[in-house]
Amino acid sequence: MNSDFTSRIRKRTWLLLMLGLAVFLTAHAQTTLTVTGRVTDETGQSLPGVTLLLKGSSNGTTTNAEGIYRLSVPAGNAVLVVSYVGYLSQEVVVANRSTIDVQLTPGDKTLGEVVVVGYGTQEKKDLTGAIASVSSKDIQKLPVSGVDQALQGQVAGLQISQSNGAPGGNTNILIRGIGSISGGNEPLFVIDGYPVTNSGIGNPLNTINPNDIESIDVLKDASSTAIYGSRGSNGVIMITTKRGKAGKARIEVDAYTGFQQVAKKLDLLNTRDFAQFVTEGRNNGYLDNVATGKVTDPNSVRPNSYQIPSILQGDLSKLPDTDWQDVIFRTAPIQNYQVSASGGTDKLRYALSGGYFSQKGIIISSGLERYSFRLNLDGKLSDKLTVGVTMLPSFTKIDDVSAIGHSGGAVVQAALSLPPYVPVYDANGNYTITYQPTEGDIAYPHPVQLANELQINGTQFRLFGNAYAEYEILNGLKFRSTVGADLNYSKNRRFDPNTYNPVSVLTNATATNSEATNWLTENTFSYKKQVGRHAVDAVVGFTAQNAYANSIQAQATRFPDNLIDNINGGTVNAGSEGTTVHTMLSYLARVNYSLNDKYLFTATVRRDGSSRFGADNRWGTFPSASVGWRVSEENFMKGLTFVSDLKLRASYGLTGNNAIGDYRAIGQLRDANYVLGNALAPGLGRSSFTNSLLGWESMKQLDLGIDFSLLNSRVAVTADYYDKRNTDMLFSIQTPSATGLTSALVNLGEVQNRGIELALTTRNTVKAFKWTTNFNITFNRNKVLAMSAETEKIFSSALGRQVYAVTQVGDPIGSFFGRRMIGVFQTNEEATTYGKQPFAKAGDFKWEDINNDGRIDDNDRTVIGSPHPDFFFGFNNNFSYKGFTLDVLTNGMVGQKIFNSTFSINTSGVQNQIQEAFDNRYVSPTQPGNGVYGRAIRGSRNNNTVFSSAYLFDGSFLRIRNVSLGYNIPTSVVNRLRLGSARVYATATNLFTFTNYNGFDPEVSGSGDDVRAAGLDFGTYPQARTITFGINLGF
Amino acid sequence: MKIKYISLVLLALLSTACEESFLEQVPVTERSEVNFYKTTADFNNAVVGVYATLKNPGLYGGGSGALFSMSEIITDNTDLGVTRQPVNLPIFEIDDYLITISNATVGAAWTGHYLGIARTNAILDRLPATTIPQASKDRFEGEAKFMRAMFYFNLVRFFGDVQLLTSEVSSPYGANDLPRSPAAQVYELIVNDLKAAEEKLPATIANAEAGRASRWAAKSLLGKVYLTLKQYDNAAAKLKEVVDSKAHDLMPSYASVFANTTSFAANREVIFAVQYLSGQIGQGSDMWSNWAPFNAGTVLLGTGGGGGGGFNRPTADLVKAYEAGDVRKDASLLTTYKNAQGRDVADAYVVKFRQQGALNADSDVDFPILRYADVLLMYAEALNEQGKTADALPFLNQVRKRAGLADKTGLTQATMRLALEDERRVELAFENHRWFDLLRTDRYMTVLTAKGLKVLSHQKLYPIPLREIDLNKKLTQNTGY
């Protein structure tokens, strides 16, 4: 049987299955009756916007401005589920009544809460998977540009670290650990049902205004993510935007403004200490490297590297004490304005908003601006046909600064390195020249000049639009079709003038225009039915998605002057275009079945075909199954009144990771150009092997969970144990050089993430003074179980650092890898006696001889720490009393190590250094320091700056992430002002961090999204402390 | 009910009509193997790709390549004039004779040369079956074989027995069990390749093709191979062909051999060279800025010229090695430079490849691999080793004369050897010959230890990179490592 024929058969089988199911599900029809009524709160006031849902179906409505509803229900034993945020859900048996008024009582909202799952919604009590929800209220507490920053510390199992403090800077988002070594680790984002591909400038979540988000649901286990098949293994984050509710038009204005400052400055050496440090470093280096050298030798006989600047040999009291941090950091404003309107009738509901957000960076010449809009419409065209649309246009603008990395081209490291005796400006008010060093000093770009004159700008226009039509074919059976597009147009411009470092920088400019368009069509049948004790909720569907990306770049150099700050000012010398297309076809199905509302079963399956997979391995199938037992519904539990709810859950399933890149299965050729006849000659060489079997990564996940709440839901606990095994990973195996290539992409290996998550919510006091506590904690253990060979090591580094991380069997991904420092030699004799480091002297690092060959070299490297935390947690408290609310969010991570490369590079008596390293350094046997810091030496023959445990520091921290104090202006005042509501608030973000870490901030990762090289601190853009004041008005 | 069926039909249509073609996506802005190696242009591009390997970091590219460290810094010619930092540890390991099996420079050389070999094999595998014109076919074959021979010649001299591959490996696992072949077998391939190359390659290279290999390049290299194999009669015969052809000659001025102002047509001395071109297109040479004194700065290198790398710093011993009046000294190295304050800083550096005003790592000066002075001195060596010292002497003196030095006279075979050794050292300084010369004459221990250098006898071969042994259990390590 040829493969074409096989696939056609496969196709037909799928179609038949789906058709059969659809026909089966449509086989019933019933008579209906119309119910009306009014919904009120505990005081008898009408409640607009209350959701009424026919139990076991998706048929429902909401109350209008007067709290009145009208709904068609089948005759017989129909049950209405009445729910409203902040109130206990009620179930009302219709019993053929035509008028039913309902009074809701406030209370625990969590059980009746509707959770957004893939291709549908479910009530929280019916969930069998591990899903955590965050409401808009919790997102909007923080004045941040992206929702990812607001989620930090809110969800167990969701590890978010802001590795870059720049406005719109990168965050690392991991759900239940690092699953993939070489593929992507970012979860799938689904906006209003649309799985989006991230693209554009900076962090893509910046293009979504957090205030437009109604709720976020984090899908963690296989049962909930398998419906997303080959994209589900890193977890899924479902973002639901705010939609209109029937009722009176409601207009809201939200505005806040405030300022940000660097949360911590480093304590650097002043000129006097610096002079001492430099003198020691240069003298030590001179004596070690030049056999005939003497400390008393003048500069004229010393090699450049060991000269001591004359200025430091003169009167130091006349020299300035510049702290370069003071001139690159600033107090930066932040502001946000949003106007939104929502309302409608039961026929047409609308929600729209317009917002403006602006955040200047705490480093000069950086900032982010965003204009965002939202339009959501839902229309009920007939009793059977509903249509709707989501439109989220946004325009984002980033002014970037080259902040991160080596001092040669980045502001922060330059500021930390520059000698304090150099003034910022010369006598004429011009930038001091810092690029023409003499007497052993080295060149730096002037950080202020660099920030101001190197221009890096980006803009992105994003239009996310999704439209749906839903038709109720029969009672309970619906067909839904959605068509959507996510259109991104972005632009990056860079202009690098040769002003701040003419020694090695030539004026050059780059212009890049990118386009990323993504379209999706999804067609699903859903069926909801309750017959007696049996409730079924099923969905089957078919989807097709296409992602196209194109970018065009042009570069120019040879600028006659710096008057024109774009490529037009010079000679265009390079240009390129890149296009990628990724297509996917999928079939999906899910059945939820519950018996007696006690025994819950869910089964899902998705079949994905993807253009990314090799020709001989194009389709993958991803099944999952889960069960839940609502123990609290059992009769034997009825007596235990202190138990409000108790449910046990278990799930197991297979998901995939298709983040393996486009065209990776196809052998490619790359430019290998040369010069012939004194002109550029285009050449080509093979750059990758063909692997027609290359496919997705497979994740098998087991989840065991328990949800329980006690004491009238005053205490609610969710706990999960999970074991994730990622196999068939996208793996770049090392190949012998003799093949002509040094690596090849194959699927192999295994990584395990195992962990425990615990989320605890307690309502400590519920009277006039309300106090709620949310606590969550996650313990995750990451371990590589298999690679292509037992001995294989994948070495990693970032920002041009030497290798500092390894991925190997038996250890977590990206473990720190280097020599183990076992002390500082106190005397030359001690170094000689040790005998394994031929050039070591007193004050040099002593390393362990790992391989016991009597000699210390690169073969003595071993795992010396992990950049991943042992556990992380969030501890959030909300207080309210009368009109006042106080929210205190704290979060923390414990056990991770950080490679402080800023400190390691600055230990040579060339760059400036932190005071702690100076105070505790080795000077002599009588002044040995604290045994952690070695001597100052330039060009150490012992190679003290080789990566070792001496440069690893504990990164554990506890952060007071957010404190927000609000006051709801009393109704009497509000009414006098003719307002619907009014609230004022003040927020302090990143208020204080408890940590022993000696860098700016322990939440740092210089490698961006590369998890194999995490935990590097090297000229980081530090985090800001933000204070804002806001007002929220409703009309 | 109607809508239901319509939608089902739509769904069915959508899912069947375009499934396979919808998922069939091939790169549109990158070239893939699927359609390559068909036309003359394709093969030409592939051959250019072979030449481009010369700019691999394992050879001459990316920080001046691995070769200068492995053939100059390891000798008494140069050292590394950089402040010690972990990043340059691999080169210091070579400088200090503390070479480890994981040395990154040695690893890069291994990998870079095999990359070039794979590219030549890909061409040589496919040429027989193509229908491109015979003339192109012959030339591409000659070029691929010349280059393959050169790559293997470096490998066999650095590592001894090496893996011998003569066709492309299409599976990632295709070389996992490939053991090392005896050096003699490798030399057999080298000699055969060069014999084929001298047949197939043209005698003259048009200006528009400057940089491609000629017949004389193949013959010169073959002469060098024979000399290394101590087949002195073969070597002398082959080198004589080059000398007698008059295709190449010494340039009247030593400095003009390396000047970027000397055109290809005018430069009769260079037989084969790495081609460089400025213009910020990734084809410039970094031998000037990289080998200028560490941190010298703008005064020496000019605006945009780079900071000065301090790599390949001439030793005091080399500075002394030039005889008084040798014009090659100032054309090859200087010992001081002026800093921004106008003060002299004592730090020797290479000026052979100087291009004043060039941007950082972007100079035009080509780097000679084979040139006529080398041919003359090799020819003299081959003759002398056959006992024809008197016949050899004129070729030595031809080189000395151009350098402004008096003729040598009255040499015995033994003193001629030493004279050639000294002459090659200064004539060919910084051109990656010194280490191979000392190995060929087996004088590396005597010469280097006499100067207090701590070279170890087993270091005549570099270690097989640890990475390769980890991937292939059949690879053995060289003794002493």
C-alpha cells in the first residue's frame, strides 16, 4: 500500500468518524417553553448581567439592566444554573414554571466559576484537569505593560521570571518546568479561542492591553492541553477578553500615572579604593608575567597591560568620584489611560475600549508606548444563530537602549566598569572621551553618549481579529465556525553612529520590516445533553492554520556624516529577505461525561498534521483521558458539614511540542561566499542533513490532583502531583566533523519534570473587615534522563561569555558547569605544595582536581550548581474594610544560583568593582580577605577568571512584589458627582527584595529564552521600583 | 437541518481537497539540497564554497584562524601578546606547551579542514554523472582535488593518522565508526589528488578569476608534499617544473608582495593565496588589526580600524634573527608604536599585512599560502638533501639578494641546511611555515628547547580532539596526550 493511499484512507476514516458522531448527536428533538424572571442580590436589588444557563447545554442568556431574563428551555426537568461573579451559583429546577425569580447570595464564587478550556467552557466543579484561573481583578492590580508580568506569583506551577527590566522586556514563562532542550519552552497562548504565534518586536504580550482581559486560564496537565495536540506540551494560557453583557451602557475610565526608579544600585569603588585596586592588579600581573619585573618599575619599562595610570599616582583628592550609575539611571514616568464602554440587549451585546500606555525606562533613552483598542460584538440573529466578533488592534512603539552585555557595546556594563576618576563631561561640557585609553586602561563607549546616540527603535501594528457563527442545529447540538486572522506588521530601525567609539565602530544603519500573518479556521460541533443521571458534553472539530512570516532587511555603511540617521544616509551594502510558512491541519474531539454529578470522565484526542514535520512523519495523534470523583457529593460525606467540596482527579495523556522551527527536516545549503577576481563570489555549502522522519516532541504527563474546600469554602486547597516525560525531543546531536557537519537534528532523548503544586486560598475574615490569603508554592525537579550518549554534554553560554552551563544525563537542563573553587591560596608555598596549578601564587584560586590527573585544566569541570529554583511561591493577601482595599503580593524563589559575570570580569584591576569584592579580597597572608575573593590581578597566569564556583552566588529571594491601596468613594458622594462608581488607588510595585545576591536583582537571565544558559547576570537592565496613583470612574 | 448538511459537506470538502499539498512546504528564501548540483553554475557555486572554507576559523578566518596559533605561536617566531583571559586560554595553552585534548583551537582546525573535505567530496561524487561541459568538469575536478589535498596535507602534518574520507557522508551517523587511516595512505591520496589536479588545472588564471588554483599551485604543493615525504628527487623534479616554467618570479620589492596595491596580474610571486576584499561584506582580512599591538588604539589603526588584538606578536628572538641590512625586517615587523599621547610603547607587532586606513578586520591584503620564494627555498632544500649543495646555492642567494643581503658562499650540506632554515624563518615569517619546517627537518626539539621553550617531544602531533573521540570509539589518541 503506498503512503498516498494510506493517508487517503486515514483521512476518510476520520471524516466518517466525525460524520457518524455528528449524525448520532443530532438524533433528538424536543418541545420548548419560555421562562422569564428577575434576578436580585441579597438586598433585593436587581442584578444586571447575571448568567443563566440551561444545565447540561450551552443554551443560556444574561439578565438585562433591570435584572430581567428570558430563556427558552425544553419542557420537562430542565435546570437553570444562575451564576454571577462574587455570588454563589444556584441551580433552579424549572418544573414547567414560566416565571422564576432568583435571589443570589454572595459567597464563594470558585465552584460555579466558569473556566475556559480548549474549544469550550466548563464549570470549575466539573473539571478533571489541572487548570488555574486568574481574574481580571488580579491582573489589573499591577501597573505593567504585559499580562505575563501580572501573572507572576499568582499561579502554582507557572514560573515567570522577568529577566530583563526594560519596558516591554523579555520574560521567561514556564509551565511545570523546562520540557525541551532545543525546542521552544514557551506555553501556547490562545486568545479568545485562537492559538496565536508570537512575533514582532520585543515581548509579544505587550501588544495586548492587560485591561482588556477578562480572565486567564492556565491549562497545565495533559487532560486539558491534549486538545491542542502538538502544541500542548508546554501548557496553554487561555486569554479571554472582556465581552459585553446585556444591560445598561456602562462607561468606565481608568487612569493611572506614576514613576519608576532603579530598585537597587550597586556599591562601587570610589577613586581612592579604585586606585589601590588598579595598582595591585597591575603590579601582580606584571610580576607574574614578566620575570624580570619589579614593583618599582616605571611605566616606561612595563608592557601596556601592566602600566599604572599616572593620574592615579598623583593627588587622588583632586580627582572626581563619579558613580556612573547616577547618569544612566533616571526617575521615569509611567502612565496608562483607558476608556471602555459595554452593554447591549439580549440581541446585541458590545464591549469596546481604547487605551494608551506609556512607560519610560529607568535607563535613559528607553521606553514603550502602546495604543490599544478592543471591539467585541455578540449578536443573536435568531433563537438558533449567534454571531460575534473580536477585534484587538494595537500599535506598540519601543525605544530601545543597548543595555545588556559586554561593556564594549552596552550601557550598564560600561557604567559599572568605567573608572570613577573619569568625569562624565569635560570642562567644555562635552562627553569625556573614554575610547582612547592609555597606560593600560581599556576603551569603553561613553555610556550616556551610547544611550543617547545609538538609536534602536521598533514599532508593531497588530490586528487580531476573530469572527464566529454558532448555529444550534438541535437542542444541545451546535455547530460553530470561526475564522480569524492575526496580522502583525513590525519595523525595526537601528542607527549606530561612530561618535561614542570611533576606534571600532563605523557608522552603520539597519532597517528591517517584518510581516507575520496567521490565519485560522475552526469548525466544531458541540453537544450538551443531560438525561437523568447522565450528562454528556462533547465536541468534535476540524481546524486549519497557516502562519506566514517575512522580513526584509537592508544595511548601510560608509556614512559621510551622521546627519541622516537611517540607511539613506550611507551606502547600502547588504540586504536580505527571509520567508517562512508553517501550515497545520487538525482533527479534534473531546467527550466529558458525568454520572450523578459525582463521577467525571473526560477523553480527548487531537490529530495534527504539520508542514514542519518530515515527509515520512507528517501526522501525530495526541490522546488523553482523565477522571474525577466528587467525593463530597457522596452520601457518606453529607454528615461532614465542614467539608464544602472534595474532589479527586487523575489524568494521563500525550501532548506534543511542535516548536522545532520551520523546514528543519529538509537538508539546506547556506551561503559560503568568497572573493574571486577581487569581487565577491557567491558560493554554497551544505548546512544541514535531511531528516524526513523529523517530528514533534512527545510529552507524556501524569497528573494526580485533589481539590477541597472546608468550612463553608473559607479554606480552599488545590494540590497536584505531576510527572512529565518529554521524549523524542528535537535534539541537535553532535556528529563527527568528518561528516562535514558538526550537528544533526533528530528526535531523541528524554527529560523529566516532576513536581508538586499547592494552592491555598483562605478567607480569614468575612465580615466588614475582609481578609483573603492566596498562597501557592511549586516544587519542580528537572532532570535529563537520556541523550544520544551517556557521556554527551551540550555546552552553553550567552552574551559571549565562556561556557558556563551544561546539559547532560542525570542533571537539570543547563546546570552550571565549571571548576570547583576550594579556596584561595594563602601563601606561595601552599600553591607550590598543591602542585596542580603550575602558575598559581598566593591569592589565586585553588580548584579541585576532579579527574585526579594531578593537573587542573578544562577537564576538571563538573556540575557546580543549578540556575533553577528548588521551589517558588506566591503569597498574596487582600484586605478590605468599608471602602478601603489593600492588596499585598509577595513572591519568591529559593535555591537557584546566579553566575555574576559582571563581578568576575571586573576583578583584574582594570574595570571598577563592587565594594564587597574589594573589602574582602586577598592582599597578603596577613590580609587574606574572606577566602571567597581572590587577589586583584590582571592577566593572571593561573587564569583566575576562568568560570568556577567562585563566581556563583545564591539567587534566592523574597520580593514584595506589589502593594496596592484603594478606596471606593462612597455611593453618596459618587451619586452627587453623577457617577456610577469611583475608586482611587495607589500602587507600589517591586517595593522591596530580601536577598543576599550581590548584583542588581536576582531575577535575571542574560540568555533570554535560552533555558540551557539560564542564570547569567552580565550587564543586566535592572528592575524598577514603581509607584503609581490611579483613578477608576464608572458612568 | 439543511444548514447542518451543507456545513458538513463544506467541512468534508475543506478537509480532503487540499490536505497533502497544504502541508507540503519547502523553503522559499533558502536553497535546499533538492535542486542543487545540476548546472555548471551550481557546481561553480559549490567550488567557491570549497575556497570559502579557507576563511573558516579552523584555517585562516574568524580571529585570523587556528593555523597561525598552531604553526607560528607554537614556535619561537611569535607569542600571544594579549593580557591573559579565559577567552584566549586555548592559544596560551599552545604558547605554553600545555596543550589539552579539549583545546578549542586544535578542535577548530580539525573541524574546519573536514568541512572543506566534505565540500570537495560532495562535488567529486557528483561530477562524473553530470552533463555539464567537459572543460568545466575538468577544472572543477582539478580545483576540488587540489583543495582536498591541501586540507589533508595540513591534517596529516598536524595530527598524523587521520580519518580518510573520499565521498560525501549523507547520514549523521555515517562517520561514527570510521577509524584513523595510516598517514601513508593519506599521503597517497594527497599525491594522487595533486597529480590529477596538475593535469586538470589551467596554466594561467585570468584576472577575473584571481584566487582560483592553477597548475603551478598544484605542482608547488606537490613539491612540498614530496619534500615532506623526503622524496627529494620527486620534490626537486616537481619544483624544477615550476621554476623552469617562468610562470612565477620573485617581486623586486619584498614589501610589494604583500601590498594590497599590487594587482593580481602584477604580483608574479604569489602562487596561491587566501583572497580578501574590504567593504564590510564579511570578506576582509583581520590579520592587520588582529596582529597589531594589544590595545594600540586609533593612533596606530586609525578611525574604525579596531583596538589592536595583540595576536601573533613577534618574539625578541625573531627580531634578532634578521641580519643587519635585511630589508625584510621592517617590511615584516616593528617593535614600537606611538600611543595617543605621542609616547613610544615597546610592543612588537606584525606589519607584513598592514593596510593603513583599513577598517577593523576588513583589509584587502591577501594571505599567501604558496609563493615563489617558498618554491625557490624548497627547491634548494630538495637539491641539498640530494647532496647537490652547489646546485642549491644560487636559489638561496636569489632570495637573499632580493632581501638586500650578500650571497652565501662555501656552504657544506650541513651548513646549507642551517642557512635554509634561517632563511625560511625570516623570509616566510608569519606565513604559517615555521612549525612545519621544524617538523620536516625534525629539529623542533633541538631548536626550541635551546631557546628555553618547554616543548615536549610528543607535541610534534596535536591531540585528536576529545569531542571526536567521544563520538567515535574507534578513534585513538596520539601518544603523550
